[in-house]
Amino acid sequence: MAVDTTTVKKIAGLARIAITDEDAARIAPELDNILGWIEQLGEVDTSGVEPMTAVIPNTLRLRDDVIDADPLTGGGKRDQLMTNAPQGDHGFFTVPKVIE
Amino acid sequence: MTDLTDLGVAAIRDGVRMGQFSAVEVADAFVVKVAQAKALNAFLVETPDHVLAAARQADAARAAGELLKPLAGVPIGMKDLFCTTGVATTAASHILEGFVPTYESTVSQNLWDAGAGMLGKLNMDQFAMGSSNETSAFGNVISPWRRGDGGNADLAPGGSSGGSAAAVSARLCPGATGTDTGGSIRQPAAFTGISGIKPTYGRCSRWGTIAFASSLDQAGPMARDVRDCAILLEAMSGFDAKDGTSLQLDVPKWEHGLSSNLSGLRVGIPKEYRIDGSPVEIDELWQRGIDWLKDAGATIVDVSLPHTKYALPAYYIIAPAEASSNLARYDGVRYGLRDLPEGAGLQDMYAATRADGFGAEVKRRILIGTYVLSAGFYDAYFTQASKIRTLIARDFERAFTQCDVILTPTAPSSAFALGEKSADPLAMYLNDVFTVPSSLAGLPAMSVPGGLDKQGLPLGLQIIGKPLDEQGVLNAGLAIEERAGFTARPSQWW
């Protein structure tokens, strides 16, 4: 099996999702099945084909280099940004202590 | 007087303009319907105040002799993927439970600017990941349709825009917003006997729409007929500087351009969409669609889209890869759920929050995405899938040198029962086999009802168009609609 429990736990760690041994054991064959089905892409000859980066040709626009060019996405929104924070203090997001 | 909730978007707009009824009467009638339909679980939040405020404005504007806005007096349902100021927005996930946006998505703002009002936020598959609405953290949406076998099996309304599909089909709202990443507007529209269009990628701004797979996500309307879809799409679309992939183009007058005279139109029939083991009714439906388009003056040409069979596996690399990156933002710090186990550090908090907040399908896709992007696998999976995406887009480009639109079935079957496919993720993914290729190519595509199967359930036909040719798609859809004469509707049991 290409995807085993150890692999699932490693991926879950990278994705920052806590996972129990039982869940990892249950998910491993599911992922293995899905990734096994995806393997068929390997049979397509893609030499000389550019990977798609933009589905509809578009040019990247530049905005004026000024503060608050668009007031809706500009700055000065601290209080608004904090309204949905699970925990905040003095206008900062707070998290468990990371430095001892 | 006719039941106002039987009216579609155009009829309500016109009736309010002509004073046949007031916008408040319309809003009241739909608010009652929504409140009575809890059994469908289509709405996550009901917002009667919002819809009534818009209705009062429409009535006041009319009384003052002002020119009415394009959607004045029209109530709509809003998929819960669109951020709405002051109204809880969760993408049907626990991880966003309690999140109340302080800003409005561009698409919803465009609709309110056009005079529409919101009946509520519609249930959906969690983060738009699913084809049956069974991945919502707030319960399945139940399709208003039932099989004609006398059984009362609860059917899937399709997904991910299942709440939108159920609500429009059950006449809880005349129109609703949906989003389509791999078929999430078209497949539920087909399952519930309504119409829905996904425009060209970039027509509708993605700003304020909760992201799933950003290179694929597109908003679009779901309504009971083609004209209503055209009206709503006109209001939703338009350039938005806040979305880097927004197309800087004027919005065509799609409603004005509607015409079901298809003389001179070439309709492509892709042979790769005939799949072994698909129900004979799907083939019959497809043939009827061909006959209807011929009757409307179109000529039929056979086309080939040789990479079709690789579209679905490529999609299941690209979409989860983008999702794993987009959903990294849910970390329990800035908004949404935080799960902080006793004595946990920052990393443990992230992991606990995400384990607790995301549903099983969302986790599955994040894991697939993380795997295919991880060191040593990136080229074999993600780069290869992106190259195949180029080949799929090229297939369509080539086909469109021979034809103007492409006709296919929307889904390989009619609606399945809830629980029927939920144990097998792969079987569920295969439901999007006909809708995913055009999503990968960014093309406009719509589903219109084509008839009922033996069980009395709706089947949809899909029209795929050239980039920016929503008009061609809508017109072919209209020609089918006029000939299909689809008037079936679910009988009310809820």
C-alpha cells in the first residue's frame, strides 16, 4: 500500500490536523484508493506541455502605489478585524505562550 | 390572486414595476414559505428583516415615481459561502460557527445594489466540498423531490449548492446564488429540475466568497428558467478591482440578447461523454436535446474531447491542492473556532482546532492536497495535473473551431438517495464527470431541465460555451427550455 498509516499521520501533521491512530488507520485505505485512481494521469504524455497557470488569459493589474487605494481593503481596520477573534487583548490576537 | 411564490424573478420584477402587487407582499409570501419549510433544512439563517427592508425601499421608490432598480422587489436566497455583513456566514462548517462578517462579498453587494433582498443564508456542502449536501456540519438538505415509487426515501438535492437548489425548486425563493468549482451549480440544478449557469471564470468577483479552489471557483445564479438566470447573472457579474482574476469587461445585456432562434448555430456532441453503464434514460435525454436544438435551427456536429477521462483525476489533484492551501487560514487565531486543550501549545491548538472544526470530507481533501503538494510528489502530481489541465482546455479550443456550443447531459444519473454514495468518496466524485472538464477550462456552462426519468425525477442537459459566450449558452438553453416544456414540480410534503 502506497499510503499507510504512518504516511497519513505525517501528512496530517503537515496539515496541522490532529489525528488519532484509529482515524489514520481508517483514512489510509481511502486515500490510497483515491490516489491509486489518480495514478492514471501518469499515462498521459505531457512532454512539451506547459502547466496551466491562468485559465482565462488575464493581465495582472497594478494599482496606484498609495495608502488605502481601496478603502474597503485598505488599512485602519483593527477593531473590525478583531471582532471575530476567539481571543484578543489590547488590539492584538492572543495565542498560547510560544517562548518560555 | 395567484400565489406570489409561484412567480419567478422576471415575473416578480415586472409585477412590482407595474404595480400588480407590492414588493412587501412578495417578501411576506416568501418569508412565510421559508418558515414553513424547515423539514428541507435548506436555510441555515433566515433574514426576514433584510428582505423586507429591500421590499419597502422598492415600494417607496415606486410610490415616489422613481425608476426602479433592475431587481427591485425580488427576494433571493444566498448560499452561505458569500460573506454578508452582520449575518452569520459559516460555509456550513463548525470551524466558522459564530463568524459574523464585517464586510459584504462583491457578488452579494452587487445584488443588493440592484435592489434584491435576502431571505436567508442557504445550506450547502461544507466549504462547497461535496455533491450531495451530506457534508454540511448543520445537517443534510433534503430534496423536495421524491421518487414516484411510493417510497419516502430522502433524496440528495445535489451539491455543493444543494440548499440553493432545494429552495428554488420548492418555491422558497424565486432565485438563489450558487458557486461552482467542479459542477456545484449545474449538478444540483439538474437534480432538482431548475436552471443554473456558471459563467466564464472571472465574470463574477470572488472577493468575499469563502475560497475553496481559487482557480476554479465561480459564482452563478440558480433559478427556475433561463431568463431568470440571465437577469440574476447580469446583476452578479462585473469587474472588481479587489479580485486579481476579475475580468475587466463590460457585462453584456444577456436578458436583452435572449433568442431561441439557433439558425446557423453549430452544436458539438462529444463522443467521450458517452460512458459505459450510464442509464439508457440519460442517452435518451441527450438525444431529445439534440432533436430540440435541431428543431431550433442548429446543426449538429460530432466533436472529440480526447482528454475527458483525465479531467476528474486532474481535478482531484488541483482542487484539493488549492483547498489545502486556502484552508490553512483556519487556525483558531483570527476568527472562527478555537480549541485549546488544557496545557496545549500553539501547534497543538492549531491541530486541535482543525481536527474539531473541519468535517470528514474537508479533512480528506486537505490531506489529499497536502500529500500531492508535499516534497517529492509535487511534480508527479500537481505539475502533471496542471499540464493535463492545459490539454483539456486545448481539447475545448479545438472543438470550438468546429462548433459554437457543446451539448451533454449534466450528470450521469438522476438524484440518488441520501446515504447511497456517502460511504464511497470515489463514487461520489464520479458524479461530477460531465461538469468538471468545463470547470477546468474556465468555460461558461449551464444546466437546464430536460425531463423526468422513470422514477419521476428531473434530469438536466448541459450546454458548454466558448469563453465569454454566456449569451450562446443561455440562448441554446432557452431553445431547450421552450421545447422541453418542463413544468413538473415537487408536490409539497414538507
